[in-house]
Amino acid sequence: MLARQFDALLAAAESDGGIDFDGLRVVREGDGHGDDAESNDGYTFATPEHEATGLSESELHAHADGNPYVSNWYFWEREVQRHDSPRRAFLRHAEAAADHGVHERYDALADGMVTEWGQLRIEATLTDDGDGYRRYDVRHVDDADHPVEELERYDDPLDARDLSKHDDDGMYRPLKTGTNLPTGWTFHDLGWRDAVETVETLYPATVANWYREREGRLDIDHWTDTTDRQTGIYGVVSELPREAVEWVAEAACVDSQCVKRREWQYDEGDELAADGGTGAFPCREPCSLVIAAARRWTKLEEEEPREYTFHLTPSEKEQIEGVIDAVADGRVDEIREADVYEDANRYRTRYLRAKLFDDHGDLGGVPTDPDDHENHDDHDE
């Protein structure tokens, strides 16, 4: 085994309490003095499968050499360290350390242990030299089966900031945790620090908030908490009716739109009925994108309803409903030009517009404002 690992093992065994970690127990018994020194002196080396006592230093080395419990202890306690930290907890989560013993994990790590984090696929593997070090591959879940050579490879976690700015169509991504993370890249063969930093760059604060929630310390700012502190042009958001907040959550805070799991409600003790999603990490407050959109919705909700009369065939009514669904679900680009049976087919929609819109662009010839009749007539004259 590596000399530095055995030196660390000896030092830890000599310390108060010795080593007691992930099934490994190593301790120096006795101090070499007294009538029963011979029977008490020596090291104890124990794992769930084996225990040996009264070991000399060379015997301890023989037991520790090549033992996965030792290399596992060294990686976590001497390399990662950082007890009670989000990063350590996340890395332990990535190899299901709470659910599986060392031998079971090492067998799995030899082939790669995979965990998903939003749209990220994180694979942990063991190095080949037997030192217990882990290496990590971070990529989009849709690229799971692609060889590294087919993907654009990055080594610097900060590169994740630029590659995640736009989706696969080149459109800017205003929401870091939106479901449009681009594909075609990998951060391969990373050490543990760079692996966590890459995840945190792609999905800021998600590791920390996941950890706080797990520890029962997640601080949640509900809708009223967040909107009450808005100022300037966003101050009006607090006026949005509660019913409309339900629509906000249903529109923006679901699995199809965001990989977070909404934990904020309308107010403490006043839960929203809208589904909060199933993401691995929580959303602790309405995000800036939701607040910006809610400002516009607040203005729209201030309008008084009017009654309009349109004459539609049953199929035309259903088509309009289908078009709204297709746009809301982001399926418009998936509908081919030849799919004329699809409600949101481009030619079918253009046909509906040609039939129902007048020369002024009014549906059914009905102006949005009754005064538009006069304006239209004046313009026609």
C-alpha cells in the first residue's frame, strides 16, 4: 500500500478512539507498560468480515495492505475530509454510501456508479492503482451512451458556465435549472473537487440546498415572503391574486419546465394545490424568472373581463385548444409540416387564420376593444 496511507493509518490508530469508519476499526491497544503489557500491547484491525488483535506494526501493515476498507477510509477521512459539508454529503450520495457497504460499493465503482441530478448524469469510478481514489464523469443524461470521443470534452469546471448559457437551438437560457440544458459535452476524469464544482456551476446552490433540506435546515421563503420584499417595478407582484399564484406555479414550477422541486407555498400553512414536481433538489423560493413573469401576469390580471362572441365549428374549437396545449408543452417544433392531423400543424393553423381572421387581424372579425370598430371604419374610409 502507499506509504502515506499507512503512515496516516498508524497516526490515526494512535489517536484517541482510533479509527471507526465505514466498517473499519483500527486502534492501538495498551501502552506497552505494566504487568500485562505483553497481552495488551499491539494493534486491533477489524472489518465486518475479519478481526485481528495484538498486531505488531508489520502485521498491521500486512492486514491493511490492499484492503479496500483502508483505502476507502483514507479517501474520505484524509482526502475529502470536510465533515458536515454539503460537498462531502453529495459525493457520498453519488455512491450510495449510506445504503451499501465498502465491498459492495467497490464492486459497483469498478464499473461506475451513476446518479442523476436534474438533467446531469454523474458517474463515479475507482482509479486502477488501488489507492481508493474516485474519478468522476459529468454529462447530460441524454448522452449516457455516447463514448467520450464523440462528445466535446472539458476539464475546467468554469467552462460549464458558458456551455450552459444556451440550449441546443442556440436560445438563451434565463433559468439555470430549466429543462433545456444543452447536450453533447462531458467533464471527464475529474477529481472530487472539480466534479462538485462542475455540478454547482451548472446548477448553482442545488447541492447546498439539498444538504440543508436533508439536515432539516432548509430556510424557505414562500410567495408572500418573496413578493413582500419586492421594490420598484416588481412591487406590484404582491398584488397578484392567490388564485393566480396557483396558475403561476402550474405554469412554471413543474417537472416539464424546471428540474427543481418546489417547496415554497403561498404562505406558511397555506399550501398551493399545484404540483411541485419531483426533482432531487428543492426550490426554496420563487426564482427571479417567476417573479419577472408574475409582474406581467399581475398587470394582465388587472384587466376587466369582457364577453366576446365567436362562431366556431366543434373541430375549430378543439384545434384552438390543441394549439394552446402544443405551445404550452413546447411541442410545436416537433410537429412536421406533413402532420396535417396535428392541431398545431403550421399549414393547418395558417388555414384556420385565413378563415377566421379579418383583414385587421381580429378573430372572427371581433375587435378586442369595441372602439376598434370605429377606428377600423375610419381607417377603411
